[in-house]
Amino acid sequence: MHAVERNVRADQSMPGSNDDDLLAKLNVKMFSYNELATATHNFNYQSVLGEGSFGPVFKGELEATGQLVAVKVLNPEGLQGNEEFMMEVVMLSRLHHPNLIKLIGCCTEEEHRLLVYEFMPLGSLNERLHDFDHTTPEMAPLDWNTRMEIAHSVAKAFNYLHNEARPPVVHRDLKPDNILLGEGFHPKVSDFGIAMFGPSDDDSRIFTDSVMGVRAYSAPEFSNTGEVTTKSDVYSFGVVLMELITGLRALDVHREKHYLADWVHYKLTNCELDIVSLADPRMNGQFPEDIFRKAINVGLNCTEDDPKLRPSMKDVVRTMDNFKYERRVVVAPDQGRGESSGESTEAHLPLSNFISPETKLAATLWGRKGQISPLNTNPYKKA
Ligand SMILES: Nc1ncnc2c1ncn2[C@@H]1O[C@H](COP(=O)(O)OP(=O)(O)OP(=O)(O)O)[C@@H](O)[C@H]1O
Ligand SMILES: [Mg+2]
């Protein structure tokens, strides 16, 4: 195994290269500043959708086509700069998947740097999960199926980035703020500003001296040494999955263990608790218990300290495909019977190969609480 010790981001930022030439080669649609000012009613504060480390994001409507868009405006005083801007454009011009945000174009007029995306009407997963006003029925908390559909789709997007994109891409900033929701809660992964091209074979390792992203979602080896592999994204995915399942925030300084992944591992390893007690109470116990246990197991596997023990995103997708099959049987037994293929529900569970001794112990503890067959369980049993 050889180590490639370098700051890949610096290499990738293409310092000195002519950004306009590159943008022309990428065939990116270029907007004038005026077009985007018109689209956003002159960047009116009433059109602001949110603000991140890049700068404010405005809702807009393109005059020429009537298309709704989100316009992200680089704040020159902000934490991100031209390097992140170019990386976002480079990545999103070459990556295409139903669960990745679409970049419609950009603007590089004079000192301005603006990014134009498709508009995602339901905002970010973070808002839906944590910040949302749940007082009206249409703003109800996310139900179990929606949470699992979101996680499954995000897993597919990451399987594409890691295993289908050439060279593979490590996103490095997976968190609920960067999962945007369209109609029907169709999720799309956004924000490739700090993404990197990952090692294309298992023998090379990449280190970066710019440890970015949010600590609560960062794999330990990345936070400690700056090592970047696709397994760093797998860790972040595990944290997001735990957040979806528990409804808890990834970071809470008032919690026994501040980071959610540490807390869930700690609770399930050291405390004799019923795994179902980890469920977000806002789901009112409306979930199939057996799939719930498996989903937590995926979260635990993905957040193993040792990256080698974590599954690949391909393994995660296959396991979650199986959830879908099982869920059909569990949730609607009458309708589901006709659809059953007779396929073993345990057919795709490669994750068990990666389970550490601690996780095995936790799994044994849950088993003692009674593992329930998907075929004879009331999926909506109250917790
Ligand atoms: N395409 C979009 N459609 C609809 N809303 C969007 C879109 N892109 C961003 N937003 C909104 O703007 C907010 C800010 O997004 P942005 O990506 O700039 O920051 P962030 O993800 O919250 O933080 P960070 O800078 O750490 O990534 C999002 O939380 C979301 O509410
Ligand atoms: Mg974002």
C-alpha cells in the first residue's frame, strides 16, 4: 500500500488555469449578472431561501423560460471562494444522477460568482427534520417510509459517486443541510464545493491538509489525519441515517456523548436499552420493528471507527433494497402477498461481514429483546 501524501484540493483547484476556458470546455450555461438580478427581483431579501458558508441563496424565476431556480451568490467575505465555486461547477457538470442536484448554469461576470440550480420546493432535510414548524397537518413530521426512501435514495447517489463515476468522487460534506427535497420528498444531494476525486484503486490513499466539513459527520480517520477515502462518506451517511431514525441532532453538547454516532454506539453497547426506544417519538411508533433494527444496524456499521469495517455504499444500497422488499410484505400484507417473489429476505445482507465485536454484542442484546419475523408482525405496533 503506498501513500500519496499531498493536498489534492490544491492540485484540483487548477491554480493559474483560466476559469473561463475551463467553463467553456465544460459547456456550462453562462448567465449575465443582470439576468439573475431580474430573476431574483434584484436579490430581494424576501426571496432568500437560506444562507450557508458560500453565501446567500435566493429563489428566482428565469425570465426567458419561467423556470424556478435557486441562485447561490458567493459572499467574498465568506468561508468559501473561487476554488469551491469552480469545484462545484466542475463536479456538477460531469455528474448526473436522479438523486444529485442539477446545476443549470453560473455567472462569472467581473468579480461576481453565482451558481444557478434547479429549485427544490421542500427545502433541506435539515429543515424538515429539525427546524420545521410541525404545527399544521401538511407540515407533519416525516413518517418512517419517507425517511427510509430518503436514506435509500441518498445511498444510491453515493453509490454512483463512489462506484460509477470515473474517477470516483468523495463528497466530504454529506449532512442533512446538503440533502434537498423536491416534490414527494424526492431527495437530491447538493454542495460539491469541497468534493475531491478519490483514489481509483484500493491501494492508494489520499491525504489532505485542509480538513473541512462538519466534525459531527466526519469519519475519525479524516478528522485525525486528513485521510480521504470513499469510506469517509460512508461514515457521514451512517450519521445522517441515525439522525433520520432518532430525530436527534448530529451534535448536541448537552448529550452524554456529543456526537450522535458515538452516543448510539455507546447506548447500544453499554446500556440494556430496548432498541425501539431510539426511535424518533414524532413517528408515534409507526414503523416496522424488524426493519427498524436493520436500519439501526446499517447506521452502526457505517459509523464503525475502523474504515475497513464499514460497508461500501453498494452494500448499503443492496441492503436497503431488501428493506423495500420486506417493507412491502410487512406494511401491507394483504396487497403484498401477490407481489412476493419467494426470494429470501436475507438474500442481500453483506453488512454482517463488516460487523465489529462491539456491534455484534449490541446486536445480541437486541436479539434478546426478541427478533420479530417480518411476516407475523404488526408493522404499526406501538413502541
Ligand atoms: N436548490 C435549492 N432549492 C431550494 N432551496 C435551496 C437550494 N439550495 C439551497 N437552498 C436553501 O438554502 C439553504 C442554504 O444552502 P447552502 O448550501 O448555501 O448552505 P448550507 O448547506 O445550509 O450550509 P453549508 O454552507 O455548510 O453547506 C439551504 O439550507 C436550503 O434551505
Ligand atoms: Mg448546502
